Amino acid sequence: MKTPLRSLALAVLVGAALTLYAQVAAAPFAPPAPVGAAASRYVPGEVLVKFKPAAGTQERMAALAAMVARGHTVVASLNQPGWTQVKVGAGQTMETALTAYRNDPNVEYAQPNYLYHATAVPNDTQYGQLWAFKNTGQTVTTGTYGSNPGTADDDMNIEPAWGHITDCSSVVVAVLDTGVNYTHQDLAANMWNGSPNHGHDFVDNDNDPMDLDGHGTHVAGFIGAVGNNDTGTTGVCQEASIMAVRVLDDARDVTTVTAQRGIRFAVDNGARVINMSFVGGGPFDPAFSEAITYAQNNDVVVVVVAGNALANNGPNDNDAAAARYPCNFTQPNLVCVAALDQHYALASFSNWGASSVDVGAPGTNILSAWAGAASYNTIDGTSMASPEVAGLAAMLRAYNPQYTYADTVGAIKNGGRSVPALAGKTTTGKAVDVMSSLAYINPPTGLAATVR
């Protein structure tokens, strides 16, 4: 009996994806591109070499002699057949050593001596209030939104991902907002250091984007508050590089000019992810749209909000006459985010759109940093959901440095978790799932198969 090719291909891909997720969730694994990986991922200067089974004693002795000639030291033979632990010679890079061993005809495989750490809940003092990261059905004591407490396990599934990566500092994330309180106890160590005050202020036209409002600091805190420091909260990225770009004025208004200037500043100064937690109605804005395209052309992911439906900005459906920008721009590097409550229902205030809004993320009773040096606040909004996705984008690009914006956006959307409340309300019908996105691989294309 012939099996339909499409069904067989789908089954193979689904099976492969489930197998990969199971492997990733269950045990540490090597990053996909060990050469050039961050030094924190392996023991500096140590290589593990596996000889081919066909390599005899003479061949192995010759290979070991060549190691010594290169200035390397044999540390030990592992208790796995064929494996040897080698200390690389002084002044030689990991990349050079790996290339030399991989070119040896007697060597089957060479790799760094990777470092792993146990999956652990951060020790930040208010971590238990961060239901978006770990929903146990707890009550958020400072929350005012109605769905409190929530439903256990309705969360971002981030703790397993922290077993693989917590440091996203190689990826600069620009927060275009009211500024960022860069002296905050939970943010100071995770600020971008590309300028004296970690960014720029396009409202006052100076280089001091200090946040006196609190909104931008709250956003930055959920992207990258310092994690595991026995203080306050943690961000999606426990180590981060937050670029502060003030574009919202004291009334939390942003103009086309300040928005596009902020985007270009972020792109030109190396940001690979931009978060914009603001929205406006009205006609299509070509100048703003071109700034998003500029980010796309420079391989930058842009994460934005679906918006909050208030009395002064109309109905919740962004696909109706009341389009919301930048959410309704159509560039492929843009991800638009709706807000979910503690039961993973669509928040009552959240806008949605079957063709304009992409994913959902927690957006009610969200605790994060605030304007004071040691202040925190609990607030609601799609503004709180968007930075969770921006933090995920930074994590994905830090873990997979070769990822393009398209790879990153694809992993966010396709790695999400299907949620009934988002079916027909977003382009994916999914809420973000950090671990699933980290494990996501693009399905192969251009395959041909004959089924007999």
C-alpha cells in the first residue's frame, strides 16, 4: 500500500521536532556552532579528541606526537573508547586547534570541553511573583488585574531554557521608550556600554536617556533585569545588553521623527533586537514604515505591541478600520504581541488581529523594575507582553549567533504553544514558549522523496 507523500513527510518532521524537544528538555547539549562560541560555554584551552576506530596504535601514537609538537599536552584518556583530553598550547586559539585536529585523517571528531550548569530557579527575592516565568497558581500580591491567582503551568516555559542559556549579553537590545533607569539595582550591570549613559534621548536631544516615568524601566527589566543576584526580579535574559533610547515624552507620546531617529540610532549602533511598547491609530505612516524596513535590511528583529483598547482608541480588532501602528506594518522582521492573563485568556484590554498580531505573552499583573534606584511596580498592558518576546529574540540570537531575523522570528512564531484564546485572534494562534522556540529547527525545504 502506498503512503501519501505529504502525510509521510509531515509525520517525519513532527517526529523529528518532538525528538529534538525531548532531547533538549531532558539534558544539556552542545551549542550548534562550537567554533567561535562564547568562552563561558567551554573550558578555555581544552579539546576532546576522538580517534577513528580504524586508527591503529601506530597512527594514534603519531597523532599524539603531532599534538605534543604543536605544544599541546595530553591531559588524560577518557573512559570512553578513543577519546583523549588535550590542553591546547599557549597562544593558540580554540578555532585553530579544532581545525588542526579535524583535518587529521586519524581523528573522527574534535570538540571543546563544554561547560554545563544545572537548571536552577534564580534566587532573586521576588522571583515567586513572576508568574509569567513560573505560574504555580500563585497570587501576585501587588496585582490589581482580576485573574489572580491564575492557572498553574500557564507560563512562558522558560526555566528549562535557563539550563542552556542565561547570558544574552552578546546581543544588544534597544528599548525605545521613556528611557531606562540605568542606575537601577537590577539593571545597572546589564546596560549597553556603547555611550556614556547607555543610549540616547531623542526627546531632549541629548545623550542622557534616564527614565523619570518608569514605563521604559519596567520594559527593560523584563527583558534583562540581572538574574540570580539575590535581588528583586530577573529578566528573560539574566545577563543582557540593554540600550536605552528615549523616544516617548513626558506625556508618553512619540512622534514619527523621534521614532525613526530612535530606530536608526539603535540599528546604527549594533542593536539586533528592538522593542517598542507604544502604539497609535491613524493612517499609514510611510516614514515610520521605512524605518522598520531599514531595521529589516540590517537584520534587526523589531518587537511591538498590539495595543490596549481604551475608551479613546476604539475596538480591539487591529484588522478592522482602526489599524494600529507599528503593529499593522507588514515587514517580516516585525513581531506584534497581544497580552494574556494568568489563565492564558486574552486580557480584556488587549488588542488582537488575525492578520496583524502574531503571538500572545503574559501581560497582566507583571512585576518589574521601576524608576527609582531600587523600585519595582506591578502593572498591566501589551507593553508588558512585548518585552518578554524581545527578551526571547535576544536569547535565540545569543544562543544561535548565526540566526538571521527570519530565523529568529520563525522560531518565536513556530515554537509557540497553541492557546484557545488566541485561535483566530493572531496569525499563529500561539503564546510564546521559550523552551520550544530554543529547540525549534526550520523544516527542510526542497526535498524530493519516492515512497514505495
